[in-house]
Amino acid sequence: MKRVSKVDKPILWSSLIISAAFVVATLVTPSGVSKVFNEIFSFFTKNLGWAYMLTAAMCVAFCIGLAVSKYGNIKLGKDDEEPEHSRGSWFAMLFAAGMGIGLVFWGVAEPIMHFNYSPFADSKTPEAARIAMRTVLFHWGLHPWAMYAVVALALAYFQFCKGLPGLISSTLYPLIGEKGIRGPIGKIIDAIAVIVTLFGVATSLGLGAQQLTSGMNFEYGLPNTTTVAVVLIAIITVLFIISAVTGIDKGIKFLSNTNMVIAFLLMLFLLIVGPTRYILNIFSESMGDYLQNIVSMSFFMDTHGTVAKHTGFDWIGSWTVFYWAWWITWAPFVGSFIARISKGRTIREFMVGILVAPTLLSAIWFSIVGGSALNIELFGSGGIGAAVDKDVPSGIFALLSHFPLSSLTVVLTMILLAIFFITSADSATFVIGMFTSGGELNPDNRLKIVWGVVEGSLAAILLVAGGLSAVQTVSFMFSFPFMIIMILMVVSLVKAMGKGS
């Protein structure tokens, strides 16, 4: 194994110490940590939800404006540089890193949950189904990808156009200068990025492990327990470390392309054997509904409590604000990874590839998977809503049981989930290695192994500490400081491009 050529020790050790302190506290007093999580969750949703909503809306407006402006012609790299990856592989990698696990986890569960407990209509009605699909497309559409795009563009621009290291601190060069990015301020910013990435990925690894456990329970009767989920995390951790060590061109690209093929085959199968006309209709209707209402949804805060009164809980905080915080915790690593694989593309192509294509694919996925579930609830034998109420991750497996070849499709779905699990985690491991090695484009394998073990451990600890509740609250705890950094990134880009520098 080659020697570690470069390690940023202040960032490496500060990140490890903070992560270790969290793990120790959770092991010593899991109930106490869980209580703290819940208090933090309540504080953020009640007092800072407006900041998350405005930041997400700002990112969408900024990305669209930049794409249609004269700056859209800027190439992320030298004028004669061509993209390193084909459009198909590029899109497969960015999509797998950005949303894979979440789409499988929530593909059935979220539409059904909004249908069962509709925020804006009578529950379990056709109107509730329509609003459920509009809401899902909002949560998984332009806003999350715009937040990724802001971070990715800032990193790619300053790295490939200005020759700065591939670090989050480099994106603030026009604001804090050379001394700032190389001094204590830059170290703090990069350490925050590492910690946010660790806990953001751990959040999704926890969700993925829960769903794999549910799938094995559904199909094979394996106990649906935290212990089983932790064992699965351990196995997957070994696999994604192997993938990260093999590099982007071998492990990550191959797995991403494979998963896109599996996802496409699964969607095609459900489209053919499922309620085809209903799926096509709900896709068309939901896209129109989403685009028609995107502005009002982007700023809706339930100021007068009408939705909370209707649902019986803080719906905006528990859903939309939580999602925006979740996407922000993923933004450092997804943005860094997208930047790493986007050299040679223009800003306009970059924005179209990151905003439009994933939004459309997410809409197609939810229309096929979520739409089929809603159709069964409204016009078929039902049962999916009850399954989701009992065990959220089991939703997609309950859906597949209504169609032919369910044993095969359940196995394919678990493979899909496992590979998305691996591609998200190995991408994050690669990026954290970059962050802790001064921005090295190909960090040392030993760094990747260390961070892979830390990621898997954090995911397991989160599940032990409080399951999905702990997962949600950690997202808030670490997302707010990075949200401020994202706002400064926009200011930095505007300043740099305005000067033509």
C-alpha cells in the first residue's frame, strides 16, 4: 500500500475527536442523547424553519438564473478540456450518490403517508392522493438538487478554473482570501464539512439498513430488529470500503451504471404489469401540479397553524424543513463528488444535468412506484397503507407483493438498495478523504478505510441511540452551520464571476 502523501492533521483529528465524542456519549447514555436529539429537533423546526425554506428557494433561483445567463457558457476547466466521463456515466454517478437510498426508502412510503394523513385535504381520498404526489415531487425535485448544485459548482469553479484545492474553504476565496482559506477559518470550515458529511451519510445508511432489514423480514422472515440492521451495516461497510479503494473509474462508476440498469428494469416491469394508464396520467398531472404550485410551496410555513391543526403535528417541520436539512447535510459530499466528476462541462450543461434530469427521473420513479401504491389503495385491495403505518421501510415490499414475480422483484429491490447504499457511502468516503488530505483528487487508500469505518460506526450508533428519530435530529444539528456556508458560497461565486476572475 502506498504511503500517505498528504494528510491535513488538524482537520483529520478534530473531525475524528468530535465523532468519537458523539459515539461515546451515545454508548454511555443512549436515552439521554435521544432526549437531547428531540429537544434540538423541536428547537430547529419551531424557530429556524424559515431559514431553511428561504435558503432552498434562493438556491433554485440562483441556479436557474446562472444557467440562462451569459455565465452559462463558462467551462469548468481549460477551454480545450473535454469531460472525463460520458453523459450517461456522469449522470448515473451523480444520481446514485445524490439520492439512491432515499428514493427506494420513500418511493412508496412518502406518497402513502401523505395519503393516509393528508396535510391539505381529507385523508385517503382522491384529492389526498393528488396532493400527496405533488408534495413528493416538491420534496425530491428542483430544491434538493439546487442545493447540491450550489456546492458542486462553487467547488468545480474554484478548483478547475482557478486552480485552488478541492476543499470547501476554497469556495470562499473571494471573501476570506489566501490567508483565510489556509488559516484557522479555512480549517474550521473544512472540519465542519467533514462532520456534516459524516452524519449526513450516516443518516441515510441508517435508513438503508432499516429497509434492508424490513425486506429480509418480509421475504424470508428474518427478525426485523436493530441488531440485524447493525450487522447489515457492518457487511455493507466492508463492501463500500472495497469499492472506494478501487477508485471512481472502477468501483463507483461500475456500481452506479449497474444500479441505473436495475432501477430502469424495475420501473419498466411495474409500468407494464401495473396500472399503466393511471401511472402515465398521474405523472402528467403531478408534474403540472408541482410546477404550478412550486412558488407557493417554496415559501409556505403554516404560519397560522392550519396544517398542524389538521394533521395533529408540525407537518412542515417534520417533512419539508427536515428534508431541506437532510439535503444540506448531503450537500458537502454530493457537491464535492459531482464537482470531481464534472471537469470539462459548461456551467449550463452542468446545471441542466444536475437540476432537470434528476428531477424528471425522480418524478418518473415516484409516479410508477408511488402511483401504483396509491392506485391499489384507492381502487384495489389496499393493505399498503396499513403496512407503512406498521413499518415505514416495508412499503415498497408490500407494493411488490401485489404483482407477479414478487419474490424476484423483492430480491432485485434489495440488491438495488444495497448498491445505492454502497455507491452513496463510497462516494462520501472518497470525498472525506479529499477533505482531509488538502484536496487531493485521489486520496490515499488508508484514509478511505479509516473514514469508511467511521461512517459505518456512526450509522450503527444512530440506530442504537434512537432509530429514525435520532437520524432526523442529527440532520438538523449539523445542517445549520453548513447552510450559512452555502449562502456565503453564492455570494463568493457572484463576486468572482462578476469580476471575471
